[in-house]
Amino acid sequence: MTQALIVIDVQNDFCPHGALAVPGGDGIVPGINALMEHFPVVALTQDWHPAGHGSFASSHQGKAPYEVTQMPYGPQVLWPDHCIQGTEGAAFHPALKTDPAQITIRKGFNPAIDSYSAFFENDQTTPTGLEGYLRSRDVTDLTLCGLATDFCVHFSAVDAAKLGFGVTVDLTLCRAIDLDGSLGAALDAMRAAGVTLSGDPM
Ligand code: VGL
Ligand code: ZN
């Protein structure tokens, strides 16, 4: 058994004062830094959108952030502009240790398709390459942490379980957006997919 730690989207825009700030998002950084020391494989993900991305409300006439629209691949929450490639908002939180990570997976770069999951874009078909990387390093089991519990952590965990990895989400090292009950729904969906939830949701 080889264990990997997957650190989801600990970026400035998801931390306080960021464009899509997750309450308390920066509070998980010290715990994640400490946890990295215990894993032989560490991967970071980075939400990485081009300007004008299809998930931005500003790209849709008459739509406001947090409204839902219909995309060819299904319903899509529209977000404030965030994590634009190369900007300070897309950078990792300055206190996050990045040296222990062997790979950074960037996602959401396709202008027309969002990518919550670290494994597949929201069309649920286009791979990011993370599965291949983990398999070629003989990884069998994953621990996930990061931002946000109810979006990118949730979809990454469910996809990882579907792919056959053993998956634990450390809820103490995640923080949620919690839009219209999305945190409760995410916890239910992760449990139903066979994901082990450790600690209490925050
Ligand atoms: C995320 C909304 C939009 C996340 C990314 O990292 O959970 N949420 N883009
Ligand atoms: Zn995004």
C-alpha cells in the first residue's frame, strides 16, 4: 500500500480577502504543512482558469455570481472571477509548503469546461492526468484536504473512490463554501461513494 496526500486548491483566492474566499480557508495551512511530512507522495492541485472562463458569472450576460446556469455538460454554479492563470489570486497561499510536493496538477484551464475534481473535468470524461501519475507511482490510498470541502474536495474524493483508490478526507483540514446546503449534500455524497470522512466538518 502506498499513500498519497492530495492538497486541493490552497490558493489565495480561496482564502480570506480572496476573490472566492472560503471562511477560515487559511486556517488549514499549518496542519497541511505538518501532514505532508507523513506521506511519501504529495500532490498539490491548483485551480487555473483563463480570463473569461465559462464558470465565471462575468462571462454570462445577466448572470450574477452564485446563480446556476446550464452548460452542455450539465448545471454549473457561476462564480466570481477567480484563480486566473498567473495572478496573485491563483498563487498558493504564501505559508503553504510546496517543496514537499512532487507534482502540481492544474485544472480548469479549458475555457468552456469547469473542473472541480482533480481527476476529471466537469464533463466527467476529460482526465487531468492525476490518475495516471498516481498509478505509475503505485499509489493505492489517498488522503485529501484543502478547499473547498463541498466543491473541489468533494468531487475529487468521489472520483478517486470511483477509480478504486482508498479515500479518506480529513475534514479538519478542509473548509467549506456551504452554498444552499452544499456542505451537507457533499458529505452525504462522499459517504455514499465509500469515502472515509475523518474529523468533524468545518
Ligand atoms: C472551487 C469553486 C470554483 C474549489 C474552484 O476549489 O472548491 N470552487 N472553483
Ligand atoms: Zn474555479
